[in-house]
Amino acid sequence: MLKRLVNDVTQCKLLIIEDSIEQHDNSLLYSCLKARCKEPNCQIEVFLFEHSAEEIEKTLQLKQRGVAHVNYHDFYSNAQSWILSQDPPDRNTHESLLHGIVDVENGTNRVVVADSLSAFGTNLNEYGHALFSLKCKRNVLQVILLIHRELTSDESMKCLKYLSQASIRPLINQPSFKPSVSSTSIRDLCQVEIKKDSGKVILQNELYTIKNDFEVDSRVWVPEDEDALPQNNHVDVNATAKHDVTFSLQLTEREKAQKEKLVLPYTKESTESEESSKIYYEADDGDDFDDEDPDEDLEI
């Protein structure tokens, strides 16, 4: 599922990529950005609050590869672009960015990529309204947002989960797996959550690999201790529950022998032969024993 989310813009309208202090990595965001640059007739609007445009360009080299439909809005290097007017009160440019840049009259398709929730507001009401309005715009194909779990409140996370159709979060502190970073690739774990139109939610743990060209490959990941379980996943209920009850759940040898000797009424075999079986019918007063065919009116 992760590979489809990264490479296919039609998988969801709002994609949330989470990271954490223990697993701070922008590789998935870069992979999504590079994949969206392959979309034809589509403008990529990149809002940067924690990375500079030079850093993104140095990593992905989009301009050098002839990708001209990427627009960087660098609020990391140019902090003064936040201020529209020196007259009090100062106003930030959230509304101008979203409605002046993204919502264009010519209907050009847009993909919005942001490395911070600050691109859409400073509180829950602001970015909740901004993200919802972007989802409703026909020319916005997708919004990709990177958030930091430790810096995002529980109320904000609930809002983002409600608005998003897919999210990617890191899987950390897995005893049976150790992330690896080499000169050629990054290998790590994540949990992918996808909400279907029917309301069904799919959760899947995946092992993904990001190569030097930021191409993503992934597969379903199962911990090694779960791989060691039998295929039928049989669990001994008596062994797990015997410590939680005040009576014995197992039978003694004497009780097992008595159980084997017990014959239930519905399992008792008949000793009479078929030849000795007879049916006796006692007629009522209203019974009519004539020889007429009861089905003669059916003309069979």
C-alpha cells in the first residue's frame, strides 16, 4: 500500500506523513514530491517552513532535470514574506497563499506539498478550515502534509485523521527489527492507514526501502515472533485462562473416563432392524377413506 500511496496521486486527496523525534526522516516526503513531479499538466506548490528551497533542490535536483512546474514558497529562508503589511495588526499570508496561489481561475491542476502544519494556520480552526477547503477544490489533486507527532496536539491529530484519507506513521522500538541507513538505501518500518469510501479502515505494517533516486519499494512486514507461530494460530485457552479463574478448567482421568461412557439420547443407536419397523395410524372421526384421487383437479 505504501508504494501505491507514494506513486499514485489518485489514491487519496489528503496524505499525512508523520515523523517523530526518535525517527526524524524526510525521505518519504521527498519520494512523494519527486513522484508528483511526474504528473502531466500539473503544478506542484511546495510550502517550506523547515527546509530551504536550496536544500530541496540540492537533494532532488528537480530544476536540473528539467522539471519546471515546481514552485517553491520558501518561508524558511525569507521570514519577512509572512508579513503583508507593516500597519498593525500584522497579518500572516495563509489566506493569500491558499486562495491566491492554489485557487486559480484557469483551473490548472495543483498538488500542494507542505513540510509543516504552519502552512495552513496557527490553530485548529484555521488549518482545519484550510485543509477542508483545499479538499473541496477540483483543481487540487492532492495535499501532502508532513507533521511532527510530538509537536501536534491530540485535538489536532483527531482533526487531521478525520480529514485525511491516508496516513503514514513510523514504527519505532520494534525488538525484531533494526533500521538501516547506507550509502545506497534507507530501510525502515512504517504503519500505513487507508480509509475507504465505505468507511472501512485498513491498517498495515510495512517494511520499505528508499533508494538513492528516492524510489520506494515496500512489502508487508510481520514480526519474527509472529512468524514462529503455527499456521492455524491455535491458542490453548486453558493454558492462558487457568490463572484468571477460581475453578479448574481441566478434566481428571476419572472424569474423562465417565465422559466417554456417557451416551446421549440423540446419539444412541437403534437396535431394531428395518423389517420390524412399522407405522400405525389411527383415523379420526372426520377422516374420509375413499378412493378418490386428491389431485384430480390439478389435471396432472
